Amino acid sequence: MNRVPLIDRNATSVERKQTLDAIHAAFGATPAMFRAVANSPAALNSMWGSFAALGGGAIGARLGEQIAVAIANRNACNYCLAAHTALGMKAGMSAEVMAAAQAGESSEPKTRAALQFALKLVEQRGQVDAADVENVRKAGFNDEEIVEILAHVALNLFTNYVNIALEVPVDFPTVRLRRAA
């Protein structure tokens, strides 16, 4: 059971309602994660602003969703795994592509490099070395894209921690976690 109330967008402050209405318009519903985060308008606006900014970023929505499922799987975040698998499939990726991303894999070498870099950032808590950054660069990512990969990692850690710590109920079709190799 969730550990904080899930805020009803129709029974809250004007500030919260405006943001929750925008989220509802984007999703066609108000996902439980945002309703939990709405307990703090500052956190809600930060999270939603980050999703909006990164959604229009240089690395694209497809890679962003693949990074999200890789991190969700590594952190055992059922909510984020379900949500980002659904969003990845909505962006045109197959269930097989999303399952591969869970393990940090892709048939595309450039995507694989980004996923492995993202997972290394998570596993080593950001303590990567120059060679790790250079490997991503050699795979075809420029500095803007490398910084965006870092931003996606940070945003996904935030959402994973919210959903795990607050036991937010999953309101997307469930996806099975895969054991890390």
C-alpha cells in the first residue's frame, strides 16, 4: 500500500491542479507516481519539468525509454519498468527491444553503449572514469547527448526511489523484472 496519499487533481490546490491537469492531458490519465509526488508541489514541478525538458532533448524519446527500463530493472522498480516499457512501446519499440534494454542490451551498438554507460553510472554511483565517457563518445554521442544521458539517469533514479520508497501502486501493465547478469 502506498505510504503517502495519492493526490486527487480535482480536490487539491490550484498550483497542484495545474500541473496534474497538464500531466493528465499528456497521459490521458493521472499516473499514481505523479499523484504521490504531488504531496510536494516543488517536487512535482521539478519532476514534470524534467520529463518535459528531456522529452524534447537530443537523444530522443526512444533511447530515453530504453535507459529508463534499464535503470528500473537494475533498481527493481516495478512501477518505472511497467511505465517506461509501455511508453517505449507507444514510441514504436517492440517488446523484445524493451526486454533487451532491461538487461542493458541492444542490437544497435550506439544504443548498447549508452545503456551500458547509464548502468555503469548507476552501479558505480557516478564514479566513472575518462575512458567510460570516451567509450560513449566513440560510439557516436556528442557532449550534449552525454550530458543528457546523465540527466536521464538522474531523473530515473529520482522516480525509482519515489516509487520504491513510497510503494506507489503500479497502474501500468506489469512487466517482469530480469535478474542482472
